[in-house]
Amino acid sequence: MDPESERVWNEPMKTLLHGADYNPDQWLDRPDILDEDFRLFPLAGVNTVSVGIFAWTRLEPEDGVYDFVWLDALLNRLAESGMQVILATPTGAKPAWMSQKYPEILRCGPSRVRDLHGARHNHCPTSPEFRRKAVGLNTRLAERYGKHPAVILWHVSNEYGGECHCPLCQEAFRSWLKKRYQTLEALNKAWWTDFWSHRFTDWSQIESPAPHGESFIHGHNLDWRRFVDAQSLDFFLTESAPLRKISPQVPLTVNMMGTYPGLNYWSWAPHVDLISWDNYPPWHNAQRDDIAEGAWTAFVHDLNRSLKHGQPWLLMESTPSQVNWQAVNRLKKPGMHRLSSLQAVAHGSDSVLYFQWRKGRGAFEKFHGAVVDHVGHEHTRTFQEVAEVGRDLRALTSVAGTRVPAAAAVVYDWENRWAIDDFAGYSRSDRDYQGACAEFHRALWSRSVACDIPNQDQDLLGYQLVAAPWLYLLKPGTADRLRAFVEKGGTLVLTFFSGWVNESDLVFEGGFPGPLRSLAGVWSEELDPLWKGQSNKALPVPGNDLGLTGEYQIATFCELIHEEGSEVLATYGEDWYAGRPVLTRHSVGQGEVYYIAAKVDSRFVDDLMGSLIRRVGLAPAVEGLPAGVVAQVRTDGTTDTVFTMNFNNRPAGDLPSYGVKWEKRPKKAGG
Ligand SMILES: [Zn+2]
């Protein structure tokens, strides 16, 4: 655990935040609207607003000319009203005058063509001018508001993302590579550049991956992703330095985007005081039902909680009704707003915050859901449901700062995902790494067993049951950590696509799953991908002690493995490899390793995990809940708060359609 993660968040507040992104900078000529906002805040049960996220043009209307008059008045009025403020730095979007005056701040795409001014999230993270402008404004914000009584948290920029291929970034990429590899020979080795005669003889020959240039060197692609992550983080550290220096007592966060593939949030987590993320599940969609949507959302909540080792996090954005950017933007059915809001709290959030407080009249987000609709008053279904959540959060005040204890984990690793998404071979269309992780998580979630989502760098010794599906890219130390976990009594589930390449995306010699071979007790010799419509069967060995019976369907991937000291628990039912192992178990030290060689159906994953939960002795938060109803616990070490949630569009158990309830009980011993 890193020392920075020990900073205590929420100590002074001891409350759950309820509120929204608030953009009065869009209404500065309408004092009547601002008056109305202040009348409506208490009616909605709102205690917090996020301010200034896209306000750069209003704060610095000309180069070096600052206007804080409106923000002074606003923050003072919020403080007088007892409201808390999450104050943003506005670097998520830049003023037009700035793009015109300093064109180097405009981002270049992979084609090397520079963007025109417009949109947002499009600055060059390397540009010294952009860094200078960001630091200039952030210094003034910190000096002016760092001790303001309303300000409780810095919201640094907004949803960092994307990448820049400009000449400045090319140079920074080469510098980053020099630091990583020291010598060009080491880089050539790591990238296997004798392939297609791609060997570099001078650092200046190296460019970022491009559609009209290099894109076939996997180590190169992987390092570019690492560089984009590192350079974005470096920009964040630069722009947040004045906040840290001038207002060290105000914690800071960045709003993350779940499993967004462009950044590795594990590298960011040590540098923020608390994790926050923006959650927009497409409820009531035609592709997956609300139970599946609830399971996926729980997975991402658990991931965010794990980024700081269980510390409470913030739901920074969600919509009170619908969004405006999905293919079809459905309304939340009655009850769903309360359910989805309290689901976040149940998984460790100390807030329910929305984008946005009030709908604007123009531009891209004018039809994005908001607490206050264009009609302008509180007599709407959405406003009343928000007010109901406000009452819930007040009643749940004692939950603030409490933890979610978990004895199970599913490993999800960004660098592994990058490598899996990129490699050529087998079947590309079915390569859904995060779907595979979510499937194992769902088996725990649906049984009301709490689950963390560590990456492969984390110590696993505190867990009893860990699934690490598709661990294709193995970093140094991972195999040792997994072995230590198993030897001390842990139960580990591995699958096909494991232990294939190292951190440079170079294939392990000596047979798969590489460094995991002796731990898994199997040698994976070949992999047979199946076409859509083709299938095989997994047949549990009769009388196996996991209680697996009948047959399960296999699609997409079939690994052909040899047991090496492991016990076979299921075999293929068809094709020329009928009878070869599909599921094995290997005893190591005081623990066990299960290896699943094929993409067996979800029912198999669910049955296996259910059996392992019982075998390991993990207790559900609540026993005997109907399908689609799950429970989750937060605890202060003495008292548990148990949330029970119904994701069915019909009553189930004692809950109505999309119902949620909570109750207090003494903490279970050992739980
Ligand atoms: Zn750039």
C-alpha cells in the first residue's frame, strides 16, 4: 500500500455528498436563474456542487486577464447557504483565444494532422505553453479559493483522455523510451525489431504508432500506451502542483471513466487523494437486461474502490434521468434512480453526484438529464426522485467513511488488456478480456459475496478466493505473488490465454502458461479458436467433488492442455480432442489452483465459482435471496450496513420492482 493512499479523506465532513455539476457560468446574465437555483438546492436535498469545470473563458477572458468576480460571489453565496463546493480546474476545455495565440496547444491525431479549435479534452499534454497557462490559472485559483470555507475538494481537469502525436509529443515519447531502455539495443531487443527489418539505428527514427506508419510492433504499441498514460499523468502532476503547494489541506481528485482503455488508472491512484468516477450505465437497453447491467456496474464500482485499497470513493457523475450520447437514451424507470444511486453507496461511494444540476438551453448537452429540467421548477418526476435520494443519504450519514470488506477478488489489469486487444492471431472478434473478468465477478456479485478488483501488481495475501482470467501478459513478480497466495492457502482460478508474454509483449519460451506452468500444473500446447456457430462441450468427470454435472457449452476458444501433476475435473466432449482436459485442479502448498482451458459458457463459470465459494467458506451478505436480488455490506468495524437491491423489473422477495433497502446489524465475526 502506498503511503499517499493513507491520507484520510472525509474526516472533516462525515457526511455523504449529494449534488451535481453546477454551471452558473452559462447563466451569468440571468440572476433570476441563480436565485431559483438557491431556492431549489435544499428542496432537492443537495449539499454539494462541482463548479468551474468548463469555465476557463469566464475566468480568463483574455490572455493574462483574469475575472474572479462572479466566482467570488458564487462561492460566498454557496458558503452562506451551507453548501460544499468541489472546485474544478478548467483544463478540460480551452478558450478560443488560446488556441489562436498558441497553436502548439492543439492536439495532433495519429495522422499528424493538427486539430482545429473546438470540442474539449483536446490539449497537447506536452506543450510548455499549455502547461504554463494551466499552472498560471490554477495558481490563482489555489491562492484565491484554497482556504475558502465552501471548498472541500479539488476536481482537477475533467475526464483526462486521448492522445497527441504532435512533434513535441514525439520528442517526449523518445525521451521516455530512452529513460526506459537506456540503450537502443535494449529497445530493439524488447521490441523484436529484426522482424520485417524494423531495427532502429537512431532514436530519431522512432515515431508514435500511426495508420500510415508503424503499427505492427506490439512492444512499440504497448509502450506508446504506457507513454500516453505517463505523459497525461505528468500533465496532471504539473497542473495540480500549485494546488498541492498552496492549499495542501484541500484533497484532490480526478474524475475517471471506469474501464476507459486510454489510461491505466492504477498509475494515477497514488497521486490523488481519493478516487472518483463518472458512471452512466445504459439501463433498460435491448442488449443486456438490468441484472446484467447491475452486475457490470458493480464490477466497475468495485474496481474503483480497489484502486485505493478499499478507501471510500466518490460517484462524481451520474445522470438523474437519461444521457444524450448513447445510441438510445432511455429514461430510468421509476425506482431505478434510487437503486442505481444507492448501489454506488453500497459498493463504497461516499457520494451521489450528478451531471448536471440544470439543463442548459443550447449546444451538445442541452438534452442531457439534469436535476432541474427546462421547465424550471421542482414539480417533475426526476426532481422528486433526486429529493428522495437526498433524504436517503441524510439517513445514511453514518455510512460515510466506512469500508466494504471483501475476501474474494478478480484480477483486472490494464496493461494486460492493451496486449490482448492488440495481438494478432486466433480469433479477434471474441477477444473480450473485460467481459471475461466481469463474468467471474458476476458469479460472486449474484451470490452477494463482496469482491475486489486488484491488478496483477497487488499483494493478494488477504484474500481467500482469486480469479485471474486471461492473464496473457505477465509482469515480473506476478507469478511469485500468485504462488505465495496459493501456498498460504488461497484458491486461485486461472484460464486459457494465461502466461503467454512478458511486459514487453515477448512470448515466454518453454511452454504456456509460461511462469505459471508449475503453479497451474498444466502445459498448454495449442489453442483452437472456433467460428461463430461452432461449439464443443465440457463434460464434468462423474463424481467430482465440486458437484459439477451434466454438460456445458464451449464456444470460441479451446486450449489443448496436458496435466502435469494436476487432477482433471472436466474434459472436452467432442472433436478430435474429446477426452482432453478442460478443467484441472492442482494442489500447491495449502492452496489450490484451478485451470479452465476453454471458453465455457457463463453457467459453467457460475457453477464453478459457486462451488468454490462454498468450498472456501465465503458467506454471502444475505442468504437465500431471489435471482436478481443482491446484498452488499459496508462496515465501520462494529456495525454493518446491509444494502439489499432488486434489479428485476418486478417485485422480488420483499422488495418492489427496482427496490432497495438497508438495515443495520452487528458486524459478523470474521466477516
Ligand atoms: Zn502533443
